[in-house]
Amino acid sequence: MTYQFEREPVSGIILVYAYLNEKHKMKLALDTAASITTFDVNALCMVFYPVKNVIETGLVETANGIVEVDIIQTDVISAFGHTVRGMEVQIYDFLAHGIVSDYDGVLGLDFFKDTEFTVNMKNHTIEVKK
């Protein structure tokens, strides 16, 4: 299936509206350079998504240096007609690290691991095939 996407007017970032547990709408930036999907822990707390069940803690290299993140397992994440159950994601406190963002996180390539997807920047579409 082919889906339209929006781009942030100034930066050109591809915006994705993903759903956690089919009810919590999260505004994410699609980042094809990100291996792992990451959520701002503050955004998750605001929709009362449970963030206490940390599987492990890891280190991630960012533009601001190496930071510690927690890993949790989500129930269901859906975007572009694609659904992933039981996906592990990173959670990170954006505000505690001085990051003020219009986004609730970053949708990484791990979300698309069992798909073939094509991003068409000219037409602002993404095609996702299972």
C-alpha cells in the first residue's frame, strides 16, 4: 500500500503518526539513519503509556555524545498500515538532556524490518510491502 506523509516545512523531516496500542497517537520523525525506534519518555508518560518495565539499559551515540537509554517492549505499534507487536524500543528523557522537540520520538528502521518500503520524496509517499 502507498501512504501520503507530511514534511516539516522548515527542516524537511518526514512526519509519521504512529499509534501505540491502537489508541495513543504519537508524532514521530522518520529517520532512515536510526536503527532503533526511540520515544521521549515524557511523551509516553503524557499518554499514560507504561514505562516502568525496563528490559535493559543501553548506550547510544547521538549528535550530543553517548547517552544512556532504557529499553522497553511495546505491545503494538502501527504506522503506514504496518503493525509490529512486541517491538523493543528505546526510551529517553529528551527534556532532561536539554532537548525540546515537536516530536514524540523517532521511528527507526527496526519498525520496517519485515517489510520492503520505498520513500518517494517527490510525491511525499511511502509504500510498504510485507
